[in-house]
Amino acid sequence: MTGSAIPQGCNCVVRQEDVTVAGDKLTVPFCIEPYTNICFAGEDIQKGAKLAKKGTKLTAAHIGVLASMGFATAKVLGNVRIAIASTGDELVSPGTPLSAGKIYNSNLYLLASRLQELGFAPEIAGTLPDDAGEAARIIQGYRDRVDVFLTTGGVSVGKKDIMHGVVEKVGQRLFWQVAMKPGAPVLAYTMGETLGIALSGNPFAACATFELIAVPVLAHISGNDKVLPQRAQAVLTDAFPKESRGRRFIRGYYENGKVRLPEQHSSGSLFSMVGCNAFVDIPAGTGKLAKETEVDIVRLCRAK
């Protein structure tokens, strides 16, 4: 029968449906060749072959191969557990009336959606109040539940920039501020085994530091380097009229070796991010950029 071992002394197989049987006589109506319809030991996987390399995302085919070789288990990385929150009493949820002095909370939905595009499943922790003690209590509740706690806002030097006080209560600061614009006041800290990343509250600053700082961290934790931004060079189709005293990243639309710039570059502007698929990386000390300038870009990972 199919799947059986070949009997001792035999070297080929003829399918039952190809023969005729009359009494005690079996007739094979054609010439047969040695090793017909035989699977050889080792023909699927050669000795020394790697079944799956480290960092491989296992598919159904991988699982089948592992099972065929007798592996009942395989060591894998679990899904990265991420919680995300915004900070600020001025924030209100979309769909509710907007009163004086309030703004709609866009960062929470922007970054949560981007995480989902990259294949992660974030837990929404909501909006944290402008009170370091209360915000710390909420964040502390996620200490053993998530690998990464991601927030936006509250990281600069104002009276309501509460994340400095939060970190003092929940863990230990790793760093504060990086040499880039926008998003310089990004803050990172540890809370036991949980990593905290606090991004700027300005929408584009939050987006830029998320892609350039948070995403590489998540790629490392998950073992999935396919979500990493990719470096490339491109030619500007538009001028950028500002000097860059420090390292600056601006949004752009990359296609076929060229990058087009939007009209709006404010850190608080979000609409010009629509369709953006790259950041132009401008070194510190760079003057105004003219059209046709060759620039370094960071291409963002496409949605999965």
C-alpha cells in the first residue's frame, strides 16, 4: 500500500490500478523500470540542510516539514505585547463634541493603526491624565502584561510634561533626547522587564520617532527585520528652503529614484503624511536644498 516500506529484494512498484488480476495470475501490461514509484530515503531533505533559519516566520509548509522530521516542538518568539497610550487632559476621543481648549486625539489612532499595519496587535491603554502619580499608576498596571509600553506626549520641559515624573515612579530612565528634528525629546525607560518608549506629542514628531526609533526596537524584539526602514538614495524633485543646523528628517513621496516633498513640513501637521513613504535624512549643518539634489532617504516598511 502507499507509504509502505519496499519489501526485501524488490526495487520497483506498480500501481494496483495499472494491473489486471485473473484468478491467481497478475498481469502487468507494460515494461517496468527499476525504482519506478519509489521514494528514496533522504530525497526530500539532504543531510545537513537547515529546516528553518533563525528569524524565519513559520508557515504551514514549515510546520509540515518539522512534523515530517519528527519535531513535536520548536522554540519560537511569542508575539510582542504592546500597549499604547496618549498623554494630556486636552485630548478628547474622535466622535465626541470638541469644546474650547480641547483637541482630538489623533496620535493614539495613528500609531495603533501603524502597529497593526506592521503586523503587531497593540492593546489600547487610552489617554493618561496630566498627573504623574495617576499616569504612573496606570502604566504600572501593565508592568507584567506587556513587553513595550508606548506613549506620546509629556516628554519635553513644560509643567505638564509628566513622563519624567512617571519614570521616577515606575522604573529607570535609559535616555532622554536624541539629536534629531523633529521628536528630539524622545524618552526611553525600563519598568522591570518592560521597555517604555515615550514619544513627542506633535503628530509628525511622534510618527518620525516611532518609525526611526520604536520600529527598530520592535523588529529586534520580534525577530522580524522585514519591518525595518530601508536606506536608499534619491533625487529631490522639489527644493527644501530651510537650513538644517541639526540632523533633520522631512517627509517625502519616493518613487523610481526620486523623492517629492509636500508643501507642509510642520511637526504639528499630519495631513501631509498621507501617502508619505519615506523620510529625507538631512545631516546637521546642511544649507537649503535645491531641486535635483541627491539625498539619503529612509524608506518606510509597507503595510503587511
